[in-house]
Amino acid sequence: MAQPSSQQIIEDQRQDWNRVAGGWEKWDRFFDEQMAFLNHRLVADARLRSGMRVLDLGSGTGYPALLGAQTVGPSGSVTGLDLAADMLAAAGRKAKRLGLSNVAFRTGDVTTLPFEAASFDAVTSRFCLMFLPEIPKAAAEIARVLKPGGWIAAAVWSAPEKNPSLGIAMNAIKQVVELPPPDPAAPGIFRLAQPGDLADMLRQAGLTDVAEQEFLAEWSYASADEYYTSLTELAAPIQNLLAKFSPDQLREVKRHIVQAISRFQRGDRITLPFAVRMVAARKPV
């Protein structure tokens, strides 16, 4: 079977993310409460300060672009870029509620950034780069649009065994139907999970002072059912698989997922460990 082109992968992703945009907006407060610290870490690693012009890649419903806009203040600005117009519409509504007039969102492909060279003082990206079909090309584009001395700060998921909440659904599905083994080089959640994966690509793009850290944390849900609901409303790849299942198969998948996630019960909540790979790099002066 022929492999899909980069353009087809991007178009499929655009459709997927637009389809789940309503779910992400519904769960927005949950993730803001659970993972706001990642936005603060990215803002810090990118060395954001008042007056800067910032580019946020894969903004989705506004992370960390909105915090970046608050940080650079009215004398600075943030441009948030994402494939999915429906996700960005949600981000725009949040910006309006927050009274932020220095942030703008636009659709675009991270591998062909629609900006002139040396346009931005800093670049941030949260859980975007691993989904790109051509990551080295995106790294070169990031280096191109950064001003000399500017920083890129990115968060990508670390290894699957350190992120059980991300693998539970796929393991449950595999107990119901047979799935082909994933292509480790294909775009996906764990594409940049190994130490040095993203860091080496940024070095090859000409960036320096590369720093990398595996950042360990936790998030929690009120119940196993809450976890299952969030999964089915937010995870486009899981939705794509479950859409082909019979009602009996769906019940069996849910049973396996709830059983697996219940192992993480701590007190009255489901508490899950997770691991993120934080990578920062600087464009030489």
C-alpha cells in the first residue's frame, strides 16, 4: 500500500482536529486546571518578556499562546498558528473573554510558515511537532523565522511506558480487534519521545544552546468514566477507530479501558503519571 503524502497527512489531521474542536472547548477548563504549569514552563523556556513578538505553533484552543500574550503585554504580540480553524475559533473566543487584543490566530502549516525571516523574538509549541510529517523541515522554518538570539521552547510527549493514559485506549482496542503495528517514523503522539530526537533536529537546523529535560508530572480525573468520556470526545485517532466498531465491540473496549484506568485510583480520584520532553534552543546571534 502506498504511503500517504505529506499533504494528505496534513489534510487528514486538519479534518480530525476540526472534528474534535467542540470537545476540546468543552474540556478546556479541565485541561487549564490540570496542565497550566506546562504553559508557564514553555513561556519561561522561551524567555518571554514585555514587548516581544511571539509565534505559537499548534495553538489549538489557545495554549500557550494566551499566556504568552499576557506575558508580553500590550507592547508585544502573539501569533497563534494551527491547521484547524475550528480549534482557533475557540481560542479566539477565549482571548476575547480574557480581554486580550495582542493575540491573533490564523490557520497554516508549520512546515511552510507564512512569515518573513527573522520575524519573531521567540517561538513556543505545545504537543504539536510530533504530529508533523516533515519535522526537520519545520525545524528549519522555525530557525528561519526566529530573530538572532531568539529561543524556541517546545513540549512533546515522552516514552509511552511513562504515559499510561495515552496507551490504555490502544491496548484496550487491541484486545478487541487486531491492529497492524504502528510505524515508528510516522507522525504520532510518540514520534519525538526518545532523548535527542527533537534536540538533534533543532541542532541540524542551526540552533544552539540546546537544552532537553524529561519533565514528570501528574493529572487526575474524578472517575474512570470521566477519563473514558474525555478520551472519546478529544482523541481523534481513537474516534477514527471506534467509529468502525459494533455496539458490542464498543462496550468491550470501554470495559477494558475502565478496568485498566481503575488501577490508578488514588483516594477519590484517578491520578495518572505523565512524562513530557521539554526542549529549548536558541538561534545564534
